[in-house]
Amino acid sequence: MFAIRWVRRNLVVIAGLLTLAYMILPNIVVMVFSFNNPKGRFNYAWQEFSLDAWKDPCGVADLCGSLSLSLQIAAWATVGATVLGTMIAFALVRYRFRARGAINSLIFLPMAMPEVVMAASLLTLFLNMGAQLGFWTVLIAHIMFCLSFVVTAVKARVMSMDPRLEEAARDLYAGPVQTFLRVTLPIAAPGIAAGALLAFALSFDDFIITNFNAGSTVTFPMFVWGSAQRGTPVQINVIGTAMFVIAVLMVLGGQLVANRRKNSAQPK
């Protein structure tokens, strides 16, 4: 009976931990197999422990080149989508204009639409325009794809802002630019940062839209897909593990900074 009562009291925590373990399990498998030394071309069965792949993560031809290209596209797509998405979010929340409701609805279309439909539509657009498929078509496609996610994240933050703070800044003789830089932007910064991080992750990870509009350009997800047809090098697991560890450290670091700010803001 005691065990049953304990389970009932901690059911939510147990369910959360099981869900977290289920989500992290693939990353753990990737991490473990980054230390594998497979006998054949495919890194699907454990053979023996080895650090060879970690010592030479760029040992596979074109791997680091495709990784660098994906990072460049993701970085520029993040900048473009964040700037445009932030302006669109402020316009939709702060201003009243014709077709505002229609634009609000259209913003969600890329999020609800299957990626293959958007990829084929963008490919048709680029071909009709006579554009050369490559870096720039992938970048434009990624900005368009990530834009909706940034708008949604920033819009939610802007809607929760207290307008009285900006009114107080204007009452204290702050100009429009000064009010925006010192009051509005710092308050909206968490939403903008969330949208930017989401855009970077979506752009770096995207395969379907990239595959349709890349031409001869090979990004990291496309390299992984192509390698899976011929044989999966261990270095792919190394790159995946490194990215997972960096992402976890960034989340933990952000949480630590937030906790320190919260503790410092509390009265002693």
C-alpha cells in the first residue's frame, strides 16, 4: 500500500522522467557508438571501444565541409528570420491595419503545411524565376521556413508585455528610440532569443526543403543521408555527440544564469 501511495503522489514526476529518458535515449545511443570501431562500413553493431574517430573528426572527406556549410546557412537564416520575424510580430501586436487577421492566419501555414509541399513550391518558384539552385536558394528557403516560428515566439512575448512600462519611460522624457532600446527590447529579448535558437535548430536540421532546393550544395543532413546509403562513418556520431553536449551545456548555463539573477533580485 505504501508503494502504491508513493507512486500516486509522484506519478507526474515519474511520467516526466520516463518521457525525458525516452527522448534522450537516441542521443545516448549516438554517443555510445561514437566510441565504436566497426569492422565494416556500417556503424550499427558494437565491436570494440576506440577513440580514433574522436581524434580525427574530419577524417571523412567532405564531412567538415558540409558541417561548416550547414552552420553558415543556419547562422544567416537565424539572423534573417529573427530580424524579419521580430518586426512582423511587433507589427501584428502593436498596430491595426487591413488584412491583419489574414496575415495572422497565413503566418501559421508554414508550420502546419507538410515540408514536402513547401519544398516543392519553393523549387517551382526558383525554377520559374530562373534562379541557380545552391547556397542562396537554400538560405532563402530556410528564412521563409523559420520565419513563422520566430513570429510565434516573439509575438507571445510581446503580447505579455505591460504597456505601462513604456508609458512610464515616455513620461520620463525618453524618446521612441531610447524607449525601444532600454525598455521594449530588453523585455522582448527572451522571446527573440527563443525564436532565434529555434530558427537555428530548425535550419541546421532541415533535410527535405534543403534537398529540393540545394542543387549541388551538400549540407550536413544531406551528407548524413548520403552516407547512410553507402556506410555510416563513426565521425557522424562524433559530430552529433559534440552538438548534443554543446546544446546541453548551453541550456544548463542559461538556467544557471537565470537562477543567479533570480536570487540576486530577491531581497536579503
